[in-house]
Amino acid sequence: MRSMYTYIEQAPSIARDIIAHRDALVGPLVEQFCGMVPKRLLIVASGSSYDIAMSMRPFMQRTLGIEVSVEWPMSYILYNHAQNDETFVLCMSQSGRSTNTIEAVRRAQACGHHVAVLTCNPDAPMREYCEHVYAYGSGTEDYYVAKGFPTSCVYLALFAIEAARTMNVRGVEDCAALLSDVSAVVDDMEDVYPAARSFADKHLDAFVNARRIMCVGIGAGYGVALEGALKLNEMIGVAANAYEMEEFVHGPTYEIRRGHVVVLVDLGGPGHERMMQLYRALHVLTDDVYVIDATGEGVAGSDEKTFAIKPLADVELDAPRAVIPFQVLAESICSKLDLLSYNLSNLEFEKQIKNKAN
């Protein structure tokens, strides 16, 4: 099995290919979506796919001009499937084999919803359950979703831009500017990766020795925090959780002790000032406060525990870059501790509670 580094390195070039071939890759989904003139988009996903959707939700909602919400498959299946006829249901599964997402597709069809599937593997079992299955264009063989996360974010951004143009929600020039913003993020990913390697080398011991890791974000940054915590969970088995910025101070901060690591994801926007207030206050509780900062400003900027990302035009598109430090940290810790990221206990557990179709 290749290391995560390989897939992180591949992601920018794959994302550029997706942009270059967006008509073929995104076009069919746009045609289906716009054909029903939706007033609401419901994305159903779990794991990294859920985190991807949460990362891109603010941009998609703003660009499309309609409500975009994200739901876990089982919650949709059991409780939240009563959607109106103007809702488009988009089910996402990186592997195309997630049993809960397959059941969500079946539930959506039984309810008569307009439904489509996004996956990295269009030949996976998901195709047996849905007529409209679309491939991101990022390819398979990515156990870590290290290339899948950023490239799927890019796909969703392109989908929103092209759908907005098709429905005349956005003008041609506006869409061209948004496309340029997407390309700028992809181009900068190549510079973020080596910087993240250096950052991880410098601070690795703090994460290896952490008794607890708490990741905090708002807006698109919350999606990144979710994926960061998930990667640390599944790669190294550390206790890591993600929190929405303001909810974090309504209870979870009470458990923080010395030796706990907190990572703030600050992509800027309306949550930036509050995030900086939180950054200052957290030092009362722990010395290990890290910031992934895409703003280029703020009190955290001069802190050696801040990972700075070059500010670009649209903060709601920053997830493909901001997730890289988390990916690198997870792989670096695995390398340092000689972990395989998949132990026998996990294997036996998954035999007992199967979550992938054959």
C-alpha cells in the first residue's frame, strides 16, 4: 500500500485534469440537476464524503443561490427522507461500496426523489442501485482519500459554478472569475505540501504525545476540521474530535488539560475575529494551540505553531489546501511510530459490522 504522501502529491495534477475536462465530468450531473429546476440540494454522505460536502457547502450555497444541506445516510434513511419534490438528493461515496449510502439511494428512489450518485469508482456496486452515477475523475486506489478529498472538493465547486451558469443564477464573467479562483487554489496546493512536511517535522512530537486532539472550524473550515479529526482517528487511533467554533466554547473546552492539542482552522471570513479571540483564550488552558491560517493576518500569524497558507480571493474554496497539514501529520505520525493505520482489532470489528458492499 502506498503512503498517503503519494496521493497528496498526485492531487494537484488530477484536480487540473478535472478542471480541464469539466464539461465531460461535470456536464452530465449539471444537466440532470438543472433539468428539474431544484430549489434545494440535499447531499447525503458519510465519512470523508460528508466532510467534503461540509467543506464545500458554503461555496455551493452561495454560488447556486439555493439551500444546500448535508445529511448522514442513516439519519436520512430513518428520519429525514420526507423531502419535497423540489429537492435534489445527491448521494456521495468515494468507494461506491458504502452500504449506508446504497440504502440511502434506495430510500430516495422509493420516495420518488430526484437522485444521483457521485463516486470515485463508477463500476462499484452503487451502479446496481442508481441510474445516474457520476465519477469525480480522481480515480480509485486511494484508501486514505488523500487525493479524493481535494479533488472531490474541486469537482463540487465546478458543479456549482456550471449549474449556476446554466440556470442563469450567475453570469458568464462571474463564473469565469470563480473558475479562476478554483484554479488558483489548486495551483497553490503544490507549495502547501512541502511546507506542511516541514511543519509536521517541527511539531510532530507534540502530536505524537498528545493525550487528546481537538479540531475546530467554522464554515468551510469546519469541514476541514472534521476531516482532520477523522484522519487522525483512523490513521493513528488517537482521540480526536471536530467542533464548530462557537459550539466548542459551550462545553467541550471544559475537558481541556495541559497536554491536549487544539487545532484551529481559520480560513477567514466572518468567523475570523471570533477565532482569534478563541486562540488567545485557549492559552489559559493549554500551550499546544495550533492554527491553520489562510488569512495572512491576526495575532496567530507570528506564532511558530501557526501554519500559514497564502491568502487567496475566496475563503470558501480553501479546503483543498487547508486539509493538507492534517493529511501530512497523520502520515508523518504513522511513519514515526511504524503504524500501518489498520490494526487487527479494526479488521475483526469490521467483520462483525460490515459497512462495504462486495
